[in-house]
Amino acid sequence: MKYLISAIILGVFAAAGAPAVAQSRGASMMIQMLDMDGDARVDVDEWIEASYPPLAFFGAFIKLTLADYQETLTGTSEDTEKTAKANFVKFDANKDGFLTGPEFRETFAADFASMDKDKDGNLTVEEYEAAQGKREEHAH
């Protein structure tokens, strides 16, 4: 969920034509928010916990339908429905119509790995910024 919030925050900066310094500050703030152990880096477990907190506690027991998942998102607009459906398809690896804790974990871990360009197991501000830039390019 925090990942969605980070995309919104950085999207607002970009839409407003904010300078790169402000975007960097936003990325730096997001890394600080995601950095649970205070080491100025975000590892895969922190990424997963921040992305979908219930995984940390109930990962093995989570089994959501599309309707259940959509309820975890804020709002009921058409955009939220599209986002929920797109994520549901992405997360439901075995295509059984349910999202499970292991499926969430696997998807978020793959997302993290794609951003961790130096493959050191940590996400830096620079890696996060680069990933956000790619997402904004695909959005247009």
C-alpha cells in the first residue's frame, strides 16, 4: 500500500513540473519511510512488509478474491477497479482466482529485484528514483 502512496506522491511532483531536486527529496523520503531498520536502505523484507503489511503477520493464511482485494484499496472509482483487476491478474500466479500470501510475496520480491540494479539486496534512493522514472514513462 505504501508503494501505491509513493507512486502517487512522485506522480504529483512530476505532474506539477517539480524540479529534479524535489523529486529526489520525495524519493529520499519514501526510502526513509520504507526503511524499517534505519540503515538508509530498503531490503526485500522491508519492501514486502511496506507494500502489503498483512504478509508480515498472516502471509501463509491470506487468500483473497478480487472483491476482497479491491476492498483493501482506497476508493471505489473506475480507476481503483482497473488497478485492482490489473494487480489481481499480476499477483494470481497460479490463476486459481485467489491471491495468497506466497503469491503476494513472490510478486513483490520480483518487483524489488527488478529495481535492485546492482543486485546487492538493498534498494537505494537512486535505484528507487530510476524505477519511478521508468513507471512514469510507461504510464504515458
